[in-house]
Amino acid sequence: MNNLKSTVFSAVTALALVLTSTCVHAAGFQHGFAVDPSGKPLEIGIWYPSQATPQSMAMGATTMSVAFNGAVEGRALPLVVMSHGTGGSYLEHYDTAIALADAGYVVAAVSHTGDNYADQSRSIYIMDRPKQMSRVIDHMLSSWDGHATIDSARIGMFGFSAGGFTTLASIGGLADFSKVGPMCREHPEDFACQLMAKTGAAGVALPDTSPVQDHRIKAAVVAAPALGFTLSPDGLKNVKIPVQLWRAEDDVLLPHPRYAEAVRRALPEVPDYHVAHKAGHFDFLPPCSVALANIAPAICKSAPGFDRAAFHQTFNTAVVDFFGKNLKPN
């Protein structure tokens, strides 16, 4: 499965997907780099509101219609940072990023160093990720050309799968990684257990669990969080911000109730909880282009009766509405 995800996201980056916007003006888009805690580059995609004229931006066999490097429209804009799943890229949730940009948000999505489509050498070192997200926020508030347009008091975070765990850690979650071994002995088929077996992680020391909470984050959306079973009520007691939590009903990679449901039960405040009926794990990714579906049908095929495109309209609307309610101007 890990090889499949790597192949898929190589295709996503090589082919992209056809990006569309329902607004008269396309979202602005920039490609750039932040710097991770070890000094390595962190590749980021940035979407934002713009009144510039859109243009077709070729990416492999497909194009996206965006105002590439267009001027940022607006002042005191909220920022949402995005963390992808294992082996993903900053393009993983492009449609949600565009929906947020259309609604007036700046969005910075990262390709995690050491855990992306091209390099999974540190995919088991999941605690690298929250530190990288803090560096992305630093970059957007101080080094990005449009940093003066961002309201630093209105920052949200979005994460899917491993990115969902990353988000929970970034907002105060402390995992108990000693639970991983016993759980994997009981459920070796779970994705995290297969990943660790593949990488020989059984002999690796438990990850550093020093707090990595970033208090600048004021609201969070978490979809299909990995390692949810490691997060107890005590481990999530420091989460003091609003959380929107999503579970795919038919998720076979992160099966119910060990992941999203475990997080729901452990959060100190009741989250804005959604169950995507008949959805699988990968249905949180955008609908696939024909080219991508031919390359990776397993990640692109939804269950009979599940309309991924229709779901993403609902999903993106709910995400935008949640941040709208919880990242209001002071």
C-alpha cells in the first residue's frame, strides 16, 4: 500500500489535476519553499484570493487555471496550513485549498521533508511533521512576499491521515507510542503496522514525545487521523481550540473505531464530527483525472453509490464554514 501511495502522488505531482474555480477570478497560486528545523527545504504550494487574470498553468499532462503569482487581494486574511498523508504532496488537497482561497483565505500546503511522494526515508518519524508545520507558519508570517496581508491571530490547520495526526500534535495532542506495539500485534493489517514492518521500525526507539504545540493555531480540521488509538483523554487534554473531525465510514486503512472514533472520544470538547457515509479512506482526496485513474485505480475508485465529486462539494463547504465560524476577525 505504501508503494501505491508513492506511485499515486508521483502521478499527482507529475500530472497534477485539472483545478477549477467557481469564482469569476481564479485563486492566486505560488510555489515556494520554507526551511525545516534541520535546514532542509520544505516545498509548499500557496493559494490565496486574487483579482489577477487567471492563466493556464501546465503541469505535466494537465493544467490548472490560476492567477500564477498574481497579486494578493485583501488585508488581514486568515491563514490555513495543510498537512498531507503518508507519501503525499502539497497538491493532495488542492480542491479544498482552492475553496478556501475563493472564500478569502491564504492556504499554505506542504510536502513534508522525508515523507512525501518522492522521499519516504523518514515516514515513520511522524513527530518531525508538527515541527515542519510550525516552520511553514513562520515562513508565511515573516518571509512570504505576501506576509503583510495575513492576520497572525487567525490561523487554522487542516490535516488528513498522517496529516490528521500531525494536526492533533500541533494543537496540543501528546501520543502514547507505547500503544503501537500491542495494537500492531493484534491488528497487523492496519496501515501504520504494515508501514513499520516494511521499514523495520520494530527496533526503532519510541519517537520523541516532547510537546510540539503551536499556540498560533486557533482552529483545526482533522480528517481520518492516523494513530488515533495513541491519543487518550489525558493526551488530548491540552487541546483547547475548536476541532472539526471527519471519519470515512468504510475506511479499511484506518478501521473504525481505532482512529477517528478514538480521537472523538478522547477530545476534551465535543468536536464538529462528521461521518462520510460509504466513503473510503482515499475519498478525502479530490476526484481523480482520467490519467490518474488509469495509473492508480485503487486510490481513485470509490464504492458503488458513492459520488466523490458531490462529497467534495459538501466537504469543502463544511470546511470553509467551520473556519469561517472559528477564525473570525477580532
